[in-house]
Amino acid sequence: MGDVLGASPGDDRSPGNHNLPRDLTSFLGRVSELARLEAMLGRHRLVTITGPGGSGKTRLAVELARRVLRRFESGGWLVELGQLEDPVVVASAAAAVLGVRQHVGLSMAESVVAEAGGRHLLLILDNCEHVVDAAAALAEGLLRAGDDLRVLATSREPLGVAGEARFTLGPMTVPPRGDHGGRIGEFDAAALFAARASQVDPGFALGGAADGAVGRIARRLDGMPLAIELAAGQLDVLGLEQLSAQLGEAGVLVSTVRGIPARQASLAASIDWSYRLLDDGERRAFARLAVFPAPFGVEAARAAVGPGARELVARLVRRSMVVAPRPGADGLLRYSLLETLRGYAMDQLADSGQAGAVRAAVAAWLTGEAERVATGFELAATEAAAVRWMDAEQDNLREAQAWALANAPDLALRLAVAVSCWWRLRGHYQEGSTTLARAVSADPAPPIGLLTTAELRIGWLDLYAADYASASDHFIRAVELAGQHGLDHQLAEALNCLADVELQTGRQAAATRRAHRALDLARSSGDASMEAHAYVILAIAAMYRGDAPALLHWARQAAQFDASQVAGDVLRDRVIMLGFGLEYTGDLAGAEVLHAQALEEKRRGNDWGRDASHLLALARVQIKTGQRARAAGHLDTALVICSELGLKLELVDGLESATVWAADDHAEAAAVLYGAAGALADSIGYPIESDATDVAFLAEPLGKVRHKLGQARAEQAERRGAAMPVVDAVELARNLLSGAGHPAGPGLTPREVQLLTLLADGRTDQQIAEAMFISIRTVRSHLDRIRDKTGCRRRAELTNLAIRHAMLERS
């Protein structure tokens, strides 16, 4: 840009060289945007900054002008068009700023072009959207009159002039949800809020509890500078938490500063300014698009808007009322509305009286589309595309589901059944089960086939959540319905699933009989997917009774089907069982290779729950072959997945595997983890002793632990584990696996060691205080000192520290 515009950047505030306003507040953020704009202005003679109201277009343009001012011999000049009502006076406003008088025989626009077009200057045309035609004509005339003049425009829509370079200004960067490690100020939106908040409350600063509220405010306001500044201005009145909670209420996002333009006095006024510039068709489309809480495609827009949707959405993008399309999770281009604009649009839709009709049309379209997409879940080969579509549409589907439950029960059940496979694959077991059950209850006369599938899917979701009693009830109902109405596929599936429940609750003989019945039915009806599923169930039954040759036999029977014949979950289950078959018949190397390959394939991200199963299977083989470090990494990841998805049965397996991993070097911790695993298994009705392979896996390591600790101490440690919250047991296991356990240092006093021992027994602060005859306040003071000495911050880390200290003291 230096070659084109002249000297290096600078800031010339001398009178007569510019009319740029002096800043009353600091300019924050937008570093990358400024750099890109500066480069664009070096290459193009007309650059238009577009974006929705309140995105900071004017402030950015003025800041850019200051940076490049020295490069223009005739300076930089700001023409403010926001207060003009008549496009005819645009040229007069420019003439007044540039010092141009109307020439005889020329219009004012022609006079400006004749006198200023040949100058070496930067002209900023600010807020062009309501006089866009006049502004475009003036800019085009000036650019044709000479080679050295450059125009920087701000507008909610482009000028549409030949040679125009467009820069779309998006929101400021906002902090994502979660812990930011004290770095929230690195996000522009949070930094802007903090700076403006400190002007009304000098004591305000980021850090601690403030970070969470500031992050929520920044996200809720889409990172829009005007909205953030308006919110910060209310901090002294409302306080941070109340401000965060009341952002959507009238009167909150209103300026208290005198003399600012009306369109900037409130967020609603800023949006209303843009809305009034739309034509009737654009207003109607904008309001109807509010029914989408998440990005939407053209076909979805057509369902809401009706004929002409594609053109109307494109025009709304051009006017900065809809965000330009970006690829969604499914790779398709999707549009979206900023949340601040969507709230305004929702009000317009409600006022139109059309909200119900629009929601009905969108719910019907989404239901039909979800049913079409859901057929992809029937086979492993087509599953990924179905998952990606529902990943992209999930929030829109939830919105439609909520509306349908209240207004169209038949649609609600169809939609819930269509989405149910996605709920299972993505680990939304409680959401899916509850929604399906509500949909079944809401529909007074559902088709039998749909009702049977709904009962099956509720059972699936409850099975994954280890609610075996509920899962059994739903599978029994599905068996009855499918049997009465000749629904062979659903009957075979229900029998297989019911057999799975029986296996997890220790009824192996009943499960085997039921799986054989499902196998016969699947074979007679040519149902490859359910035949393979029956083989998987028979393989699990063989594994539980310790019959390794039968396990391998049934697993190989399941493996004869490829991805074009069976469902994805069956395909993944049969891979795991084949790996177990190799493992328990002595081929540990082959089992490791198979589990590693399956895990690599799974990394494509379809079935998050099966990720944990593959990781646990691989970790067990690696523990058996002495690969402790690799096993630790896989176990740690599996425990995270199990905890996040609520996979209780897999979590039992994970804690058992961590027990075996820790047995040699951390005997007391291993006993605690085994106690935690047993308590969790008991809570879900899973009898650990019913799985012969589990019993064999644990026998030798537990024997070593109990021998090292002694019977009494081992039992005490197991009781501690049984009383420990599952989340603490998982964190203890993860600390051990990552090497994050802290040995008790020499700085710990006997009193502190006593307190840690009581904490490791699962005592609350109140119980510790009573046992040590001190106050709760003193307990917490001791804990703070221990944290400072050891670096252990969380209670689970302190428990781990106590266990290690006890082990070192007594061994």
C-alpha cells in the first residue's frame, strides 16, 4: 500500500488537513480487520465496509483514516450522512466538508466532482444505506474524475459501484464457554466491555467470577460493539450478574450518554433504522427467518418464507440483516441471524400474526427432511452423512420439536423417531428418551409401526444410560407390538435388545435363548443387520461365561457382513467383539491391531459412545502387554468420554481398568478405585461377578493389592471408594494415569496429614471439623494451606494426595 498511497503511515491531526473527530474513548481490538482494510485500500480506490447496525463500521473507518492520513496530500475528510433524510442533499453535504461551491451551469454533485475529483485525498462517506443511490453516484463520479482520490464508505449494504471492494465487518471475537485461564481479556468483546465498564465503575476489573458473566454478556450480544457498550453503561445501575440476566429486557440496552444520534441511542433503535430501510417483502422474510435459532439452508428458508426465498435471503445478506452463508457441519452453505437481530425479528413475526403458520410450515418441512435423512442410519455406509446433517440442524430440530409437542403431536412423534438415532450416537440419552416419551404420550393414535419404533428407541436410549429396568419395559412393549402386527424387523431388533439388557443384569441363559430366537427370525426374513446383531449378542453371552472359543466363533459369524448390509452400531459392535475374541483366545497382538484400526476409523466422529468402548478395549490389551504409558492415555480419554456422556456401564469398565493399571505402584488408590467401580455397578444393577472375563482380569491385580495392604486396610480403602462420588473417583483415576498425583511433601504437619486422611475417607468439612474438634472455618484454612504447599487445588487431587501419603506412611 505504501507504494500506492505514498509515505509510511502516520497521524496528522493538523487543522485543515482533515476533519476526523477526536476520540473520547479508546479504540480497542479489530487489529486484524484494520490490517486487512489497510491492504484493501492500497489496492482499490473504493472500499465499502458493510455490516449490521452497531458493528462499529464508523469507528473502524475513522481509525483506518487516521492511520493512513499522512499518505494523502489533500488529507482525509469525513462526510456524515446518517442524519440526512433527503438523498438530494448528499452532494451538498460532501461539498460543505470539502469546501466546494456550486459552479455555474453545474449541479452540486457535478461541482463536487469537477473540483475535488482530481485531488489526492481520502473521502469517507459514512452511513450510506438510506441514501445509497445518491452516495453511489457521487462516489462513481469522483472516482472517474481522477486517479488519486480514494473513497472509504460505510453502509449496511454495498454501494454497487464498478470496482468496489467490499469488506464485511463481523462481530468482535467473543470468549467461548468454559474456563479461559484468566485470559478472557484477549477476546475483543470482553476487553471492550471491561474498558467501558471501568468508566462507569472504576472498581470493575476482569478476573474471577466476573469472567463468566462478561463471557455470557459478550456471547448473548453477538460481540456487537454498540450492544456491548450500551450494556457496560448500565453496570453501575444493575451490577454484573443482574445485567447478565436482564439483557433481553426493555430499557437495558439504552444509552445514558447525551447528544448521540438517535439510531445509536439503543440497540432496538439501531436495528429499527435498518429494518425501516427494507421493502415489504424483505421485512416479511426477515421476520419469518427468526424461527431458525441456528444456521439454515436455502430449502429451510423456502419453508419459512415461501416463493422467492432465495432472492429475498440474498437481499437481506446484502443489507447486513442476515449473515452471509458459511459451510455447516454437513458441508452445505447455511445462513444465520445474529441473536440481537433475531430477537427483533421475533417481535416483528409475533406482531404479524403469522408466527403459528410459519412455525407449522417449518416444523413440517424439518420433519419430512429428518425422516428422509434418517434412512441413512439404517446402514453403516450411509450413516455419516445423516449424522452430519443432524449435527448442523440440531438446534433448529429442537425448536421444531418443542413447537410440535405443544401444537402438532403427530409431527412431534415422527420428528422424535427420526432424530432418535442421532441422539444415541451423540450421547444425548436423557434428552432423547424424555422427548420420545413425551411424544408418545402426546399422540393419541400413532401408527403402530411408528409407535413400535418409538418404544424401541426409548429402550435403546435407556439401555445406553444403564437404566435397565426402563429399557426392559420398553423393549417388552416393542416385542408385543411387533409380534401382534407382523413387524419382523422390529421384532428381531426388540428381541436382540432385550437380550442385551438380560446380559447386563446377569441373566445369561435367558439372553442366549432370546438371541437365538432373534437369529432365527432374522435369517428367515433375510434381515442381515439383525442377524449380525444376534451374533454379537451371542458373542457377548459367550464372553460373560468365559467361553473364549464360542466368543470368537460368534464374532466371526457377525464379521461376515460388510458396511453395505448392516447398521453402523452393529458394525462397530462386531469389531469390538472380534477383538475380544482374539484377545481371550491368546492373540493379544492381533487384538491390539484390530482395536487400534477400529479406533482410527471411529475418529471420523459418528458414534461418540463407541469411542469409549474402543478405547477401553485397546487399553485393556495394552495393560496386559505391559504398555502402561499407551494404556494410560487411552484410559484417560475413555474416562472423559464416559463421564461427559453418562456411560455408566463403560465407566465401571474404565474404573476397573484403572484399578488394574494402578495395582503395582499405587495399591491403596487401586483399592479405592475398585470400591468406586463396585458401587457404581451396584447402583445400575450390573453384577460384576457375572462377567467371567472381568473376574479373571481383576483377580491377580486385586490379590496383589490386598496382600500389600492387608485385609483390613484394603477393605477400608474399598469402602472409601464406594462412598466417593463418581466424579471424584474419575478424577482420582485420571490424576494417577497422568502422573499428576502429588506425594505428601515434608512441609505437611501431622495435623494436616490427619485432616487429609479424614478427607480421603469421604468426610465433609463438617464431619472433619467434628472429628478433629475444630471449626469448619479452621478446616478450610488448613485445606488452603495444604493447597498452597502441594499445588493440589481440587478436592479429588487432595484425596489422591491423602491416599499417596497414607501409602507412603504405611508401606
